[in-house]
Amino acid sequence: MKSKFIALTLIMSVFLTSCDAVDDLLSFNISNEASIKIKSSSPINLPSEIITPEVTTNSSAEFENNKTKASLVKDVKIRSLKLTISDPSDKTFTFLKSVHLYISTTNSDEIELAYQDNINATTNAIDLICTDKKLDQYIKADSYKIRTQVTLKETLTKDVTVKADMKFRVTADPF
């Protein structure tokens, strides 16, 4: 009886490990970026919204490069979202209290993508906390919109341009 239990445990371990290995083989990353301009006229301690131009996805080409197609994609999640100040080059995120980024398409509802509250960064780059929402329909689309909500803790004397680097993890079915 004990040997049957050990054999069953071994078989289950191999099966579960092989499923993860197959998923790793069928997974790849897609990177996109957006530019966000925070106006110097933004109010302090009140959330203000910034709409970015539509982000054109390169997902069709990425799917093809990874030998799959949109119909086989089964799971897309954001893995990282990093904000970096690109202008002015000497500015740090000390002015920012919180930031929330949302994603939407013309055919899909808006959902939160990533956020950071109580920011105390003294650098020009910050990593946001990514949500675990399923993003298949957004990444499969030709383009999507990013809406940013920021709350400032100090007055800006000039506009600040921030680059958002997004990395998505895509898992596809083999057939």
C-alpha cells in the first residue's frame, strides 16, 4: 500500500512539473511603451487624469515570431510596469504622491493595470505594483488606451514627461 502511494505521488509530481514546463515553453514576453505628460497646471493633493495617445500593439508580429496566433493565446498578464522621467532629465519622482494606470480598448471595459500609492522615491524611475487581471483581449487588440491618474504632493514648475515601459507575459495553447 505504501509503495502505491509513493508511486502515485511520483506520477502526480511528474505530471504537475511537466505542465509547468510546457507552459514555460509556450510562454513569451511582449513589451510596449507609452509616454505620459504630467502638466505643471495639475492640482496638488487632488487626482488628475491624463489620457495618452492610443498605444499600437505589435502583438500580431510578436505572436508570429513566437510561432503562435491570437486565437491560441490563453493567458496574458502584466509582469512589470516601470515609469521613468524622460523630461526634464534631472527631475525625480519626489513630486508624485500616487499613480494609477488603467487600460481599455474600444471593445473592452477599462481595468486597472498597475499602481503605486504613498510614493517616496528620490530617483527618476519607479516600479509600479501590477494587478493580476487577465489582459488577453487588450493585447490581442490592434491598439489600446492607457489612462493615468496622478496625485501630486508638490507644485510642478514645468511639464514632466514620463515613459511607461510595460512587459506582458503571454501563454498560448500549442494547437
